[in-house]
Amino acid sequence: MKCIKKSILPISKIVFLCFTFYLISLSTTAQESTWQIDPNHSNINFGVSYFKVGKIKGVFKTYTGSFIQKKDEISTINITIQTASISTNQADRDKHLKTKDFFNAEKHPEIKFISTGITKTGDNEYEIKGNFTMTGVTKPIVLKAVDNGSYVHPRFKTENKFITVTGVIKREDFNVGTNYAPAKFALGSEVDLIAEIQLTKKK
């Protein structure tokens, strides 16, 4: 009988531990949610000064991305933009921007941002650090985000939220226009990034 008790006791402990870890995993999963970008209700914009007095603005039309939220706070962000989807509402300029003088869309078809750290700085404000990759160059950048709130779609019953993301990068850091002489005096160095993003919670 002693032998039987000794063999049963470890098994009971294992069962208890497995059950405990299972409950913990359920709790963690319940506190974590994934939100995907809805491109039909979002926009990713940029702007750069033109001859120091004007401004050229544009958008990227094709992109995907997801935000992971833990305990009601944004924890991870991944965004992929199709470089060739750039549009400044001027066909000839857009065609030129896709060449090796600027974005070299054929060689570098994607622009990516992957967060490395997110800090909550206010009730609904965040500082987002991450790696930004464009034209084959990856550099760390810092963005700011505001969680504008959420709503449930009355027809589709999906849970959605709006996020505003802003930041500034230097185009020379990513070799955009650096080998095209006119860009050196026509375009500003700093590029403003503004994204109005609707996120839909995955079921």
C-alpha cells in the first residue's frame, strides 16, 4: 500500500499543476485581444515641405496591420504598407516617387513598422517605440498614439476603436530622394506622418 500511495501522490500533484497552469492561460488569453486595421475606414498620410513655403501631402492606399491589447492597453503594433500604393493626387509625380530616385518600389515593395516598446503617457495616450523599415533601411523611430475610443457596430456587432498615430521621420535617413539632386533643395528633410486608424477586434 505504501508503494501505491507513493506512486499516486506525484500524479495528483502533476494534475493539480496542469489545472493551475490551464486556468492561468485562460486568464491571460481573456485579458489579451487582437485588433486588425480596417482599411476601409482608415488612412495613412504623410506631408513634406515644398520649397520651404508649401507642402506636398500624400497617402498610402494599401496596408495591413494589427494591434495587440493587454489589460485594456496597447502592447504590440505591426503595420505593413505597400510602397507602390503611394498617391499624391498627381499621376506623373506618383510614378516618379516609385522609382529609384525616391522609394524604389520595385526593389523595396513594403514599408514596415514593428513596435519594440509602448509606454502609456496619459489616460488614452501612448509613446510607441519601434523599428521602421523603408527602402531597405531599418531605423528606430518614436511615434505618438491617441486612443479615441470604441464603439460596437449596430449592424455587424463588431467592436471597433479609432487610433490616431503621429510622428516625424527624416527622409534622408531612409535614402529617399538623396540621390536626386532637385530633391535636396525642393523638399524638406522632415516628413510628417499622420495615421487615422480604425481597428476591429478579432472574434
